[in-house]
Amino acid sequence: QVQLVESGGGLGQAGGSLKLTCTPSSRDSFSITLIGWYRQAPGKQRELVAVINAGGRLTYADSVKGRFTISRDNAKKTMSLQMNSLKPEDTAVYYCKAVGLDGAYWGQGTQVTISS
């Protein structure tokens, strides 16, 4: 069972910044590829926030373009999401996603709550 751990969520204010980090357990780090961040707001479906495609191309949801930045450190096997100019509508549980030989894996999620 691949374990992904998200950190960095919490409470923030509109216009502020938060940084999320995803780290796989050490035993899994060599068998998977961290590929992106997704989020799920109450009553809504999980949606893509930002992903790193094959070849390293970055794709963002329209709602976060210009405000969020995804990055991945392949040497350290971590993936981050820098979130700036946060809005109340960014409130959601954020999940990191990885892929491996057996399929896709998700972290347990980290709550981000933005107040106006």
C-alpha cells in the first residue's frame, strides 16, 4: 500500500498564501511518480487543480491559473503546491496523486479553509 502524506493545509485569509507538500513514504518513493494535486469542496466532485504531465508540462485549472504553482523535486521525491492570492472558493480538501505500476494512489487529503 503506497502511502502519500500531504502537509501544509490549514486556515488562511483571502489574499494570503499557503504551501502544500506531498511526500511518499520512503519505501514507496522509488516505485511511484508524483503527478498532481486535486481538491474536493463540500458537495462537489473532486477536481483537478494542477498536474505535471509526461515530459514535465504543467497544467492548471482555469480557476487557479496565475495564482497556484505546482513543482516537483525528483531528487527528494516531493511535490509542492504554492497557493497565492487565495480566495474563499479555494476552500476544499486537497489531495496529491501519484501513479505506479499498480495504478493511481491518493493521499489522505489536507484541509484548506480560506476566510473572506
